[in-house]
Amino acid sequence: MKIKFAQTIRNYDRKNLGKDLVAGLIIMAVSIPISMGYAQIAGLPTVYGLYGSVFPILLFALFSTSPQFIFGVDAAPAALIGAALLDLHIESGSKEALAAVPVLTAFVALWLFAFYVMRAGKLVNYISAPVMGGFITGICTTIVLMQVPKLLGGTAGTGEFFELAEHIAETVGEINLPSLALGVAALVILLIAKKVIPKFPMAVLLMAAGALMTKYLPLRAWGIKTLDAMEPGLPVWSLPDFTAVPVREAVTISLSVAVVIMAETLLAENNFAQKNGYRINDNQEILAFAMGNLAAALTGCCPINGSVSRTAMGEQYQAKTQLTGIVAGLSMIVLLLGGTGFIGYLPVPVLTAIVISALLGATEFELAVRLWKVSRTECLIFAGAFFGVLMLGTINGVLIGIILSFSEMIIRTAKPARCFLGIQPGHRHFRDLKEGSQIHAVEGVLIYRFSSNLFFANIQVLKQDIEDHVTDQTRAVILDASGIGSMDITAADGLGILYQSLKEKGIRFYMTEHIADLNEQLRKLGLGYMIEEGSVRRTIHIALKDMGIKRPYPLEGGVDNDDRSASRKRADNRVQEFVWAFGAETEEQIEKQILLQIEQLKEGGDVENLLHGRWSHMEAMDEDEWLEHLEEHLKEIVNISGKDEKTLARRLEEHRREVHDRIATEHPELAERFKERRHVLDEHLKQRRPEVYELVVSLREKEETDLK
């Protein structure tokens, strides 16, 4: 296991220096209220929150492979340690707590070292984007709810959603309006600045403004809280007193905390890495966590975690390397040595607004919206991870996330993409029958493609699909196994049952197109007889040849399958591109494309280009629908181009006639269907643009009269 030291700051690009320095100073400033608050939650004096923002951050920055992630005193470990102290009957803030917390932190570090040796970070690769997004959003939302009471003039909340909601409700009853006004004003300014001037360090300006307001205005008299002032000085390094906590309790409590730190931080790190296009070394990150927590234990602090809020703040101010974390740690040293007096002037509502602003930027509710449009299942997984963290806490949220990830994987593989294949007349390649009406099944043969490894959860899907489509005319079933790389014993048993069932009905079964390794698996799983009986063939074509079916293959319905000329094949390949590409959104997309071209027309484009569309080689059916949509915009096109309405309508009809003639030549079998479809499109036009419909009909009638 090769350790990379200071990886993100090697060969440093000086153009990033200004951004990293500013971001580091902002993160240090933002860490002041966050760290002090979480130290209290963990049962320690507030100053230990600042101590935890020095050496743990520096060590993490030197060992981390993430260019942007920041370590620091955070909600989840602090809450877990605080809860553990209650279970151990140790009073928060007491001498016993000061002795016990470093012991628990030391055991957390030891567990993380063990995870590093075991390479446990690979487990995070099995957690999907919806789970990661829901998890991060849940954490951010939880911390925001913790911070809301501080805007109202109260103290930070603890616990899960219901405890937090109850605390907010209680704080509302004792609301301090000046505090709320100052906090909301700061939050609004930050949110506006993030959109209008995203690169400007508004957080620093607001903190400076807040300190000046405290000095020159009676904020405290108005009930607005400020941070507590503290004596200068750095933390003292010392070994924890391991007798302060029984070993059994220390091992079990620290294990749960270490798992949360590893899972939560790696999830968050990978989320940021994925979003920003870089990769991290999961295993070395665990080593960085361990080193940071070792430093925390030796300086008397609670366990340290990756901080989403600090990282989001760094991202907002374009931090590029771990120099940001180093600057944050070193500047905290300077603050502790000579600037602690400044801390007492910082208004809590302003700092709370800064934290909330950063957290809102780190949430991924937009991902949930995307998932809802694409996959309701994945959206529900996002919601499960989100509410798991929000309602049940981080540990349960981690467990729910992992369970949901594996459940999603099983669901996906249990119902994989599959289809029945056929041939386009005159062609050789097998294609999905649902692709279009021009694809026909080979007479008496079911060709079935299954795009997943076969195992206990999906073998019944394969069997059911085939059994449901077998008819009295079926002579053979050919399994296109190109997407099958392996199978388990349950799948093998099921495949064997299907094979024998079809054999009893006089139906041949072939397995084709798969990798050679699968044949070895078949033999080991007891299906070698299928190979011996000639039912395992290299290609679909060979399987058909084995049945005595030669090219050109007979197609269902007696469809002519004579070989086409090269020009005819090119014509055949012009399928309905819009329908194939956009599916149910076809009409919407055609309309969108037309509107884009109309905009170009305003800038001096050619009207003739409108007739042919933005897509080259559109199929005739697509062109016809394109023309129908153009007719709906006839008056708009006339106004922009200055052309005569009748002339333009006549040109549209001429082009439609060209399309019809092409269909009659290239696809005579579709000519009648085209006429029927044309009638449907005319009805649509009549409903949407009756005036244009009347014009088109009158032109057609005139044309027919002229021909007579």
C-alpha cells in the first residue's frame, strides 16, 4: 500500500494561490461557530472545537487525495459521542468527559487504521448516486434544521427530525426578532451574492460587518447572541487516559463512530469527486481519516469527520487544492495564539446564516427532480436515503443507504433489458422487433436477447418471457446470450428445466453469442449435455443453419425477404429518427427544433431550410410530421420572412407530395399507411390551427381542379 504524501499540492499551480488562500480563511472563520457548537454537543468545552480545527485538519490535508474536501469537527461524530457519554453516565462538560472523549477518539482512530489495512473503502463503490445524493442532502438538511434555532435567538438543536422540529417550535415561542432579522438579512445577502457575484467572498465581508456592528451597536442589549470570548493558547498534546472508559464500551462505541466517519466522509468525498470530475483513492482517504483522528485524540478532542458544509464553502469560493485546508489550520493557530478576542464580537445569527447558505448549496434536491423524470425507483431510493438520515439519524441512514444500494442492484438485474429479435427484409442484422413495423420475426423461431447475468432473481423472468411467447407454430427458441457473462446454480437449474420443457414440446432450444467462459460454467453447473446435444452454438446464424433455415430467412406473414440493393438498404435504414430517439417526447422535440429554426430565421436564415429540418436524412414519416408542425407556425413564418402566405403554404404541400412520391418508390407497402396517417395529421391541424387547415384544403382542392 503505497502512501502518497501531500499529493494535491505537489507541482502547485500558483494561479490557484489566491483562491486557495481566500477559501482557507473563510473556512477557518466559518469553522469557529460550527466547531464550538459541535464540541458542546460532544460534551466538551467550546474551545476544544477550535482545537479540533487545527492539527486534525492539517494532517488530513497532507494525506488526503481529494483536492477540495475539508476535515473538521462535525455533527454526526459529535452527536454519537455525546449520546455515548449519556449511556456511560458521564456528565457533559465534566472532568470525566474531558478524560473519556479522547479515549473514544483514540479507539476511533485505531478502527480507521484497521479499515485502511482491510481496504474497506471499496465498499463505498457499491453505493449508487441516488443513495449518495439522498445521504448528503439528508445530512445537509439535518444540520440546517440544527442551525435554524440559532437564527431565532436560541441554541442549536440536536437529534433527528422530530427532536429538531420540537426544538424549533419551542424556540419560536421565545423568538428574538432582532436576531431573526439580522440572520435572515445575512442569509438573503449570501444567496443573492452566490448568484450575482459568486466569486466574491461575501461571507468574510459579513463577518467583518457583524463584528463592527457588535462593537458600535448595542447588539447584545437587543438580545442578539455573540460567540464567547476565550483565552489564547494552543492545545496541549498528551496521551489519553485509557482507564477513563471500560475497554468493551470503548471498542463498541468507537466502532460505530468509525463506521459512520468512513461511510459518511467517503460518500461525501466521492459525491464531490463525481460532480467535479476527479478521482480519489478511497483507501488512502481512510488513512487520512485515521491520522486526523489520532491528532484529535492526542489533543483532547472529539472524533473528526469530513465536513460537507466547509467543503461546500470552499467550492463556492473556488478552492482548488488541500492548501485550502492547510491555510484554514494555520490561520486557526494564529487565531488561537493572538486573535481570540475577535471571536467574542462575532454575531451568532450572521455566522449561522453563512453555514446555512453553504449547506443549501450542497443539497441535491435537483437530482431528485431529475430522477423523478427518469426513474421513479431511483427517486424513491434517493428519498429513502434522505429520510433515513433525516428521521433516523446518520448511522441508520448509512445502513438504509447500503441496503437500498444493494436492493437497487438486485432490482436492476432482476428485470434487465430484454427483447425479441427479428430481421428487416433484405438485411442480415437482428434487431429489436419493437424498433418498428419494418422488423419481422423469422418464421417459426423465437429469438430472445437477455441483457444481464443469470442468477436466482431473474431466471424466472427469462423463463416467463419465453413461455409466454411460444405458440403452436414455434419450431425453435434461440437465446441471444451476448449480455450474459455468468450464471449461478439456481439459474442453471431453471435453464435446464426450460430446455427439457421445450424439448418435450418438440421445440429446439439454442444458446448463442455468449463468451467462451460461459461454456465452462455450463459444464460445471451440470448443463454440459446442452453442448453435447448441439444446442450451444456460436452465433444465431449458425443456430438457424443447424435447423436447416438458410438465408434469406423466411419471415412471418410471408414478407418478401429478398436481398436489397445498396441504395434500397440505405433507404430502409432511414427509420423514424425522431420516434426512435425521443419516444413519447417526439412531438415536443419536433416543436422545439422548429422553434429553434424560426429563431435562426429571424437572424437571416433561409425559409427553405425549414422544410427539411435540423436533422439530416429524416425518414419520410418524420418529414411529414415536421411539415404538419410547420403549418401550425405558418403565420409566424410569413411575418418573419415576408413571404406570401399562399405561396409558402403551396411550397409546404409541394414538399409533402415529394415525400409521398418517395415513399411510393422506396416503400410501396407503406404508401397506404402514409395516406391514413396524413388524414390523422390533418385532423390535428384542423383542431390546432383551423385557419391554416382551411387554407391548405383550399390549395389542395384548387390543385385537383387544375389537374382535371
